Amino acid sequence: MEQHRKIGCCSSFGEWQPDVNGIAIGFRPGGGLPAMAINVGAQSFNLARNFLLAEVRPRLISVVRRIEEALGQEVTAVGAGRRARSASSTRQAQSRAR
């Protein structure tokens, strides 16, 4: 969880399986559904640690944010250990307040 707060994802570089690298981002879809995660992983000779963190991580963060926004959830403020309202949930809250 600390790693997720600091860099916006969890990772495994050989810890789960010696020849597998992967990263994952957890999120809460709401609507009574359980917490979920989206991950990217492959054999380490095909998916290097640096590529996962530098290239894939920002894209995965973007995908999770878009999913959260589409579901009307608060968008994760990656690396900050807090959550910030998405524009769509802010509009919904303002509409309810009127």
C-alpha cells in the first residue's frame, strides 16, 4: 500500500515468479462492487522494469482515472495519499446541491 501511495502502483519484479514483471493499480468502482485492480505483466525478458515504470505506469494511471470518472467516482490523486474530486463528480455534487 505504501508503494501504491508513493508511485501510484504496486509492482512485482521477480517476487511473485522469478521471471515475471508486473504492475497494478487498485481502485474502488463503487455501486456496491468490490475493490478491483488493473494490471500489466509479462515475462521479464519481454517487459523490463524501467519500461513498466516509465512507459506503462502513466498510461495505466490514466486508464484507471478515466474508469473512475466514467463511473462518477472520485479520481485517485496518485502519489499524494489522498483523493481529489473529478470534474464529473464535482458537477454531480453541485447539481444535487441546487
